[in-house]
Amino acid sequence: MKRVLVATGGGDCPGLNAVIRAVVKRASQEPDWEVIGSIQSFDGILREPTEIKVLDEKAVAGIHVQGGTIIGTTNKGGPFAWPVKNKDGSWGAVDRSDEMIRKLQYLGIDAVISIGGDGSQRISQQLYEKGLNIIGVPKTIDNDLSATDFTFGFQTAVQIATEAVDKLVTTAASHNRVLILEVMGRYAGWIALHAAIAGGAEVCLIPEIPYDIHKVADRLQSRYNKGKGHAIVVVAEGAVPKDGHLVSAESDEVGYHNLRLGGIAHKITRDLKSIGFEADIRETVLGHLQRGGIPVAYDRVLATQFGVKAFEMVLEGKFGEMVAYRHPDIISVPLIDAINRPNFVDPECDLVRTARGVGISFGD
Ligand code: F6P
């Protein structure tokens, strides 16, 4: 019996379960292959007792419809930086990668499929360099990897963000308010840009096009001057002002590029008020709602394609490579190339031109 281990790492993402199911269903067509899931990324391998789960067709029946991941995930630590408590109570990290590889051998694992974002794929590359037979499957709602045209989870996040805009429009119009919607995306503006176009926002602020708060205020004011006393602003969590710091006195609280703390929508509200923009402004931070619930059909299909391809790459021995989508094909690319090539919105791209063409301001 040959064994392939599947692990899901990093933040959860709609479509993870569809990948797992596809790996299992494809593997079941081959004689002598068993799929094992490691619980909470590679942590399950390193824990004592080991936390793994046999994934047969029964275990994955119908899971392509479910969000999250049935084998759990984590975005803390990993085999190269396993968290340990120091004697003084502080936290440190130790490298347990050799131990993990030995344990995988002991468990009779012939190959590993690591489904995760750029952090997880960096770990995959390091493990590959140590001799592990590993294949990567890219995962992120942010769509910020250029090795693949799209990542699964992105279309679901865009759909959820767009539905949020649709809902906010009615309140904005009824109350003559400016409603600011903060969406995810890390350092990329893809979710914000798509949701702003699909939802018909007036302003879209993304990290790739630094904004000037005065220009944002001018665009909003022009809406009010035209008698349309309401507006929607979609802001990506990583958006940055042109001068790199805030107008308001409390600016340091949030901080330039410190998106982990969140609060860009709040910062924009404060800054608009501080320069005298008088309309009623409210903020909504969509947060993890964008990663929750059932994946849209597109993400289920892409995730299924990735899962089938990943197992076929195991059969072909294409280790050290990652599954990718290049329309219309599902291909494999070296992990090392994939992890070093982020995908950001080109300010001159057609999508930005389209947005400008329908009057969306980027505040630049
Ligand atoms: O990378 C996916 C993502 O959802 C980003 O859009 C966001 O910045 C981040 O993860 C949030 O991570 P966490 O779930 O750890 O707060």
C-alpha cells in the first residue's frame, strides 16, 4: 500500500475541502493508494500521539460543498519554527523538520500534498530541499500569486464582498450616508477591485494605488453636490495613503502598512472628518465572513481540478512543484518560482481602466 499525506495550512479558504475530496476520489481510482490527512497542517504529524486521519471516499463524501477544512489548519509555527515556551515564560521556536521527515518515513508516507498559501509553500520548498516528496497546491482568497491565473476561494470572497456592497447600498441611500466597506486581500487589492466594480462603488482604495484623502473627499463631495447624497467606498485592508501616514492625530494607532491590526476603514473615516468632510460616515469590516460558508461553483471546480492534478503529479513524481491554473490548462510550476512571484494589481491594467471608466475613483 502506498500512502499520500494531505495537509492544509494557513488561513482557511472556501474550496479546501473540494481539493481534499478530489485527491481522495482520484487516488481511489489507482490500486494500492491510501490518503492520510494530517490534522492542523503538519502539527498532527509532530504531536504526540500523532494526529492523522485516513481519508477514504466515505470520509470525503459531499464535503466539496462545505467551507473550512475537515482536517483543520493553523497559521502558527510549522516544522521549521515549532513554538516552545522558554524557561522565563517567553515563547521561542525550534526546528523539528528532521524529526517530522523521520516520522513521515515511519508512517510509510510516500508523498505529501501541501495545500496552503505562500507561507505554507515556503515550508513545502524547504521540505523538498531536505528530500521530502512534496507537491504544493496554492490556496488564498487574496489571489496574490502570479504563478496561477486564479486561486480557489477568491471568487467566493469576491461574491461575499459584492453581496455586502449590495446590502450596504440600500442603507447608504436611505440614510444619505457614506458607507465604507473594508475587505481582505493582505497586500493585494484584487477582492476590493472586483467587489467595487461588481457592486457599483464610488470609491475603491487598494494598496497598489496609494490614495490622497483629499481626492477621496472630493469624489464623495461631488456625489453630494449632484444630489445623490450617498456613496459606497470599498477599501482593501492593505490600502495606504500617498504620504504613508495619516492625517488624523491618532494615526500611529493603526500605522502604515500594519494591516494585521486592521482598521483602515476607521482611519479613513477619521481622516475624512479631520479634513472637514461632513456627511454621515459608517464603517463595516467584513473580516472572516469573506472566508466562511460554502464555496461558489467556480471555486469548487477549480479546487477539484487542483486536487486531481496534485494526485496525478504524485503518480508522475513531479515533486518540488506546485499546481497552477493557466487558462485553459491546469499545469505544474516549480515551487521555488511560485513563492517568489506575488501578484499585485497593476495600476495600468484593464480592470483598473474599467473601474475608472465607470467613474470609480481610486483617490489618486
Ligand atoms: O491570506 C488570507 C487572509 O484572509 C488575508 O486576506 C488576511 O489578511 C489574513 O488572511 C487574515 O488572517 P487571520 O485569519 O490569521 O486573521
